[in-house]
Amino acid sequence: MDKYKAHLLQSANHHSFLEKAFEFKYAGDTLFDAYLDNLEDKYGNKGRIQELGWFNGVNLLYAVAIENLIKCVVIKTMKKNGAQYNSFSDIAKEWNKKIKIHKVLDLLECYNLKLDTKEEEIVKKYQPFMSGSGRFAYPKSEEEIKSIADNGRPGIVNSKENEIIHEFFEKILTQFDEKAPV
């Protein structure tokens, strides 16, 4: 097998998504710790942009980690049910026929996978950062912009939220019989 084909096959392996989920989670944890250290204002007053950078960075990293973890369990389920793919591109084409690619709760529903209410609420909380709020000045959806106008921007960064993310990962790994990569 040539190395190009090997990389294509690896792109469709659920373990690739599991590893990527943990890479983003660890990056989020590191930025979260740095964010908390800087909240003590060791370096003088910080500006609004710096605060928003820390805040959005942590939320965006955790959102991408959650998205990759969910996609890992969906790909694992698809393969368990007999599906075979040559690349992630093939998987994405199938998903795009059913849902918008970042709507991971819809993705779970397509494959009859359920999360507990608590875990579902966590995914809903981070969903805006998966699709636009964390990456762009405003999301594409008018509905999301109206929500920002009514409720403020989404996202939370505090010690409790960090614990919730860790518990979420442990619960999903247990529920779908996976182990954290090392």
C-alpha cells in the first residue's frame, strides 16, 4: 500500500478523531490554566481584546475537542454496523447528505446514538463555537445573531466548566467503550 492510500485510510479511522479530540482538549486545558493565571492580573491591566482572546480560545479548543470526540464515536458506530470508507472525505459526503457537518447532535441522531441529558446540554453549550461564534466576528445564522442580541455571547470559562469538560470526556469514553490515547 502506498503512503498516500495509507493516509487516506487513516483519515477514516475513528482513532484519528479520538487522538485529535484529546490534542484539542489538552490544548484547551493548557490555555485554561494560563487564562486563570492571568486573571490574577500579574501583568497589569489587560485589554478587552486580550480577555476575549483567552475566553474564545478556551471555548473554541474545547468545542473542537467535543466535536472530534463525537465524530469518533459516530465513525466507530458506522464501522461496527458494517460501513467501509476509503477516506474521511467519503464519510463527510455521507454526513453532508443528512446534516450540516458541525451539528454533532444531529449527527448522533442520524445514527441512533444518544447522550444523557447532562452531556447533551454540554454539547449544546459548545455548539456555537463549533460552527462560527468562536472563529468569526458573527455567526452566519441570523438565528444565532438574534440569540447573541438577546442573551449575549455563548461560552463559559471557569473552574467548574473545566471539571465538566473532563467529566464529559470520561463519560463518553466509558459509554462508547474507548480509552484515552497516550
